[in-house]
Amino acid sequence: MRDEVDGLVEAWRTERPDLDVSPLHVLSRVSRLARHLDRARRTVFTESDLEPWEFDVLSELRRAGPPYVLSPGRLLRATMVTSGTMTNRIHRLEHAGLVQREPDPADRRGVLVQLTQRGRERVDAALVHLLEHEETILGELSESDRDVLASLLRSVLSPLDGEASHQRT
């Protein structure tokens, strides 16, 4: 079985035989997969009446468990955006009735963000739709192959995530 990346790598080997282009075999496929996945997720989120960034924030709150409350700082670290961007996002989600702000009892100057019932219903429905769609993407892989792929990708991603986390602190 051949894919677009095989042709890309062959062309680079012809044009630049002096370079080891073997990383392209993996990373170009990851990059192309990311683009396909991004397109598919945007479609799913549009059908769920959410923007991808809205899903990111709402799902972070949902995964926090009852009472589905996090600080804006925790949300911005989890979603890797600036504080100004997160403030804008919280405002827009609050205006849509998907989250509400409440005073932080531990810091009278601070606020906490809580997922509303409407926000919980919206993110739960979007998650079901997303998982159905992503299952079709992985449909050809056995459970064992999925485990191997997840493990290999974790080995590549973990140091990068650690680096990014270290740079944000």
C-alpha cells in the first residue's frame, strides 16, 4: 500500500540525495493525519453547533468532574492559549449560557469558571458525535494496532508536551 508521503519522500531522495529524509516517513504522515483530523473535527463540531475552541474549553471543564469548576489559569494552561484569549473565550461561552463565572472563595480577586447544564449537554453530545466519527477513522486498525500506535505516538509527544509545559511556567 502506498500513500502520498511515499511519493513525497521519493521526490526528496531524488532531489536531495545528500540528506536523510527518513523522518518524513513518520512526521509527514502525522502532519497529514492532523490536517485530516482537524477537518473532520471541525465538521463534527459545526454539526454540534460548537467551535473547536469551545469544545476544548467545555471538555476541560467536563473532565474536571463535579462541580465542573476550574480557574481561568488552569483552562488557559490546558488549552495552551494566552490569558487575554482565555478571558475572551470565557466571556463568549458565558454569553452563550455554556459557562458561568463565580467568585473564587480562596481568592477574593479571582473568579472560577463553571460548566452550566446547557454547556454540559452540548459538550456531551459533541463528544458522542466526535467518538463515532473518530471510530470510523481508526476502523481499519485492530485494538492491538491502536495500542501500539498510541504508545509510539506517546513516546514522541511526551517529551514535546513536557518541553511546552516547562516553557509556560
